[in-house]
Amino acid sequence: MTRAVVFAYHDVGVRCLSVLLDAGVEVALVVTHTDAPGETIWFDSVAQVAARYDIPAVTPDDPNTPEFVETIRALAPDFLFSFYYRQMLKAPLLALPRRGALNMHGSLLPQYRGRVPVNWAIIHGERETGATLHYMTVKPDAGHIVDQQAVPILGDDTAADVFRKVTCAAEITLHRALPGLIAGTAHATPQDLSQGGYFGARRAEHGRIDWSQSASTIHNLIRAVAPPYPGAYTTVQGMPLRILRSRVVGDHPAARASPTLYCDQDACHVLCGGGGTLRILELELDDEAIRPADFYQRYGAGPFPL
């Protein structure tokens, strides 16, 4: 029987762990994370899946300590898998599995290596992303590719919409590749790293809107950081305004010196500095969800400079 140690978290972790179990892989240990205090937990629990199948699960602060490496060595795994585990696995761990260490990454490598690839792909206006199964090396997301599956990014998709597709793509990719990995017949292709870029983590403050940009660029930011992520934000009338969903209703190139918000009884719109018009579909003003019609009733039509 094929034996694996699985490092996993989030929905991709749940679905890919499920693929291994369905295929009869012996999962000797699941390594996951304790949910961070204050984080919005909108995804399924790897620990709960492990408990359902009576698989030991641990949550080490640092999986790369010599003591934990020896714990994994004693299990003598054929494979080590990482499915959306949030820490880098270093060389001593990667050297342990007899038949290789593999990671599932949420992009079409070599594009969007690094952190939060779904969010970055939307910010850059990509119309396609996917999931890639690849061998792990010390350099992140740089190992040979075993398989990948593309999914579309529609023009109004949020990051949560796309992440659900990527989760499905990850499950399909692993399900398709796993028989070859177990049989030892899987083919792996080197990456051309010159064709992609590496991207870092994002923080809540990166959601501040620059209204001098075009409507399409701002729309991409809004949908890339929409809930359950922290959201895109600005200020209006001296109050914090968080924009949760938008739609481009005019993207002509004419720039405007003064980006402006205006409302009527039906909708709020922004004339963007870089050209184009955004319709604001969902918003929060001063941490209170408010409909565009209510904004109009409280504050009038504007215009409100941004």
C-alpha cells in the first residue's frame, strides 16, 4: 500500500485529502493548522476530515524542527503532499519521502508563483487560472509539473468565486495524476521560470482604492479582495467606505481630474480618474451595510469627491 504524510489546510486541503483516501492511499499523518484567532473561517476543516477517518492530526508551530523531521522520518512515507499548507517545507523534510514531495498550487504554473495566487490573478485582470500539481523544491513553486487544470475567470467573478473553481480543479488534477504517481509512470515537466512571476502575501491595507486608476482596474481590485477577504476601501464624507461588489458600466479611456461618487434612488456610480464608470452594487459606510438607495436618502445625490 502507498503511504503518505499530508500537510493540508483550507478547502483544497480537504478535497485533495479526500482524493487520496478514496484511492486507498494510507495517510499515516495529517499536518494542519490551528485556525488563527480573528480570521474569518469560511472554508472546510482538514482536521475534521482526519478525525472522520481516524487519522492522527497535528498542528506544529514549526514543521521544520529536527524533532518533527524525525517524527516524519519514522513514518517512512512514500509521498509527502502539501495541499494549501501555509508554511514552507524545508530541505530535510522534502528529502524524506521515498517517491517524492508534491504540492498543489492555485495557479497555472509558472504563472503566479508564491502567495494568494487567485487574488493576484484577478487583480491583474486574468481571464484564466487553475491548479497545478508539482514536485516541491527548496525554491517555492519551482519544481517539475506533473499535471494542471485550467478554469475560467469571468469578468465579475470575486476571489471566492474563483477559489471554488480552483478547488475543483485541484481535485480533478490530483485524481487524474494519482494513478500514475502510485504506479511510477507519471511524467514531470520542468518549469520555465522566465515565463512567470513570484508574488508575495497581501495585507488588508493593500485594499485601499486608488481612484486615479481606470474603472476596470479598480473593479479588479474590488472583486479580488471582496468578502470573505477584507474588502476594498476608501473614504467619503470623512467616513470609511468599504465597497464589496461593483460592475463596470462604462470604461471609455477619458481621464478625469477629480474622481467623483454620485447617487440616485436606484444606484451609486463612480466616475474614475483613469477613465470609465463603476456601478457600486454593495457597500458598507462606517462599518454599516447600506443600500445605494439609503445612501441617497441620507446624503443626497452628490457629487462626492474621492
